[in-house]
Amino acid sequence: MFLGFALKTMAASILIPMDEAQKDHLKSYGIAFWVLKNGEEVDWLLNYRGGSFMTKYVPKIEEECKIRGVSYEVIPDATVISIINEVSDPSVNMDLVKLEKAPKMAVYSPKNKLPWDDAVTLVLKYAEIPYDVLYDEEVIQGELPKYDWLHLHHEDFTGQYSKFYSVFKYAQWYNDDIKIQEATAHRLGFKKVSQMKLAVATRIRDFCAGGGFLFAMCSGTDTFDIALAAANTDICETMFDGDPADPDYQTKLDFTQTFAFQNFTLDMNPMSHQFSNIDNRGSREIDRAQDYFTLFDFSAKWDVVPSMLTQNHDKVIKGFMGLTTAFNEKMLKPNVLILGEMKTNNEARYIHGEYGKGQWTFYGGHDPEDYKHLVGEPPTDLKLHPNSTGYRLILNNVLFPAAKKKKQKT
């Protein structure tokens, strides 16, 4: 006991390994966030043992690791110096990024209960990372600038109610949601839900332009860009907004307004679940056993941002489907950075870019641990998936805004 106490008093740091030695990768991010919230810094060791975290030794941090079931190592000064020297070596693809301040988190999500869950809120709760919930009213009223990071819940910014009409037009939850959306739009001064969603998308765009970090999954990705491109036309058929769509809708799309996608063609069939040919889902003929995508290797010293976003203990990630599953690479703008792709199917699954002073990341699919999550199915129990590589990509984005601003090397 005396020897153990003596070793800890001499110890300089706590190392949270993120390789296969880690019992709970997801809760490890929560520990890093908790440390930041309590005023301490965290060193993110890019490509060192799966993207490990290191912070100075504080008994409360050690106790929190024990409480949350996170694997950790108490290491002395000599080991810390050795690790820093190793990651700083110009010949190795590693680097150290300082995380300084916990970002203020917001999730764009409806207040009414809908028969599906959201992977981001699931993992934030599991990792014990605090966040606020905002929806249309709060966004229109100007709440976004209070936050550093925003996630877009499974959403349809086009005003077509996720194109669930063909299957769920008689479902109570579907019709209740329409009533709530229409009432909110009218209360906020809009004639149509599509007009309200466009205004929301515009404010989210401005949030990013001003320096905010945006993360979106599933239909929150492509419908966001579609809404921005269709600002000067009507793409909603009568069952969605009470009047026909503009017959010249396609020629009126303005791709200069979008973040990620261009030259796409809209799917105007109200009985189809597709929004456009951005999503490869309709034409995919991939057996589930073969549905994987691969993360790119980036230079940790030269490409710091993409390196942070792709930290993982495996580079091959299980595929998973959603209302929007995979992005057709032919529709990507030239400046979009592909972080993960299935090259054989010409599809990107994980992409990133900059807009104004801010940055955005889009991630295809609905739930990384539920291959084909259907409406009405129970939420994933992340206690069964504490080492999920797919969910780790979400949490990389959560910590990304905490990084000390570092000039990119040229």
C-alpha cells in the first residue's frame, strides 16, 4: 500500500489508452470532456495507441475513471517525456494536440416524441457529456450563437416530413408531427413548414460561417444542402404543403449555396423515400457482410483536423444504413474532404469541410451499431457496444472544438 501511494505521488500524469487495451472507448471521451469541464487540459495523442488521452495526475480524475469503468494508467514524468518525444519525432505519423476548454453543446431535435432515436444523443448520454436541446423556435429566436457545437438530429429540412408519406400517412405520430410543425411555423410567422425549415437551415449556415462546428448524420446531411439549394423554388408536392411543386424546380437549384453537394437531381416522387441522387442507398447492392468503409490515413503533423476526426482503434468501420446512407462521390464539391469511403462503390460515408470561419462534418447512416434501424425499433443499448468504432467517429467530432487552434502547415 505504501509503495502504491509513493508511486502515485511521484506520478505526473494519467494516460487513457484508446487501443485494444481500453475497456470502454466511448466513456473515455466522457472522461476527457469531464476533465475539460473541471478546468484541466487534456493532451490528445494523435495516432498514439489509437488516439489516447493524457492529463496531469489528479486523484479525482483517477476516481472518475474507476467510477465510469474507463481503463487508465498512472505514469511518471519519465514516461510522459518518452511519449512526448515519440509523438514529436518527425519520422512518425503522430502528434500532440492540446484540448483546452469543453465546448458548449447543442442538439437540434424535436421536443415531441417520434418513433426513432438518434445516435448522437444516445452516445452523448452514454458518455455522460452534457448538451442542450434546441429546435426550430430556439434557432429562429437566435439561440445558436450561445453554442460552440451543433448536431442535426435525424431531420428533413425540405419540409417533406422525411418523405414518410407513402408508408406512414395514416400513423398517429406522423399526423401529430405535421400538426406540431405547422403550428410552430405559423406561430413563427411562416406560411409553410418548408419556409420555416429553410429559415432554420439558413441560420445554421450562418452559425457555421461565424465559427461554429456543425455535425450531422442521416437525412440531416443531404436535406440541409437540398433546402439551401432550393431557396428560390418550391420542391414540395401538394400532400406536403397544400400546393404543387414548381415545375421548373431543377433548373432553379443554386448549388453555390450548399456545403457539400452539387449537381444533384431531386427525386420528386412523393411515394419514394429518396430525396435526390446524393444518397446511394437506392442503387446499393451490397451484402451486409461486405458493407464496410475505410478511414483515410492523414498526416497527424500536417493534416491535424482530419487526423483528429479519424482517430480510432480500427481503420475499417462496419457500414450501417439510414434514410440517407452513403454519399455519391460524383455529387461532392471539389473542396470536400473524404474521411471515410467505400471506394469500390464510389461512395463516401464520412466527409468534412469548412464554411466561413467554421467547420462541418457529415456522417451517412442512422446508427453505427444497428445495421438497418427501422421506425419503431428500440434504441441501441450502448452498454453492449462500449468499443464501437462507428460511434467513436461521432465523439471525435464532440472533442474537436476543444482543440487549441493550431496554424496549418504549408
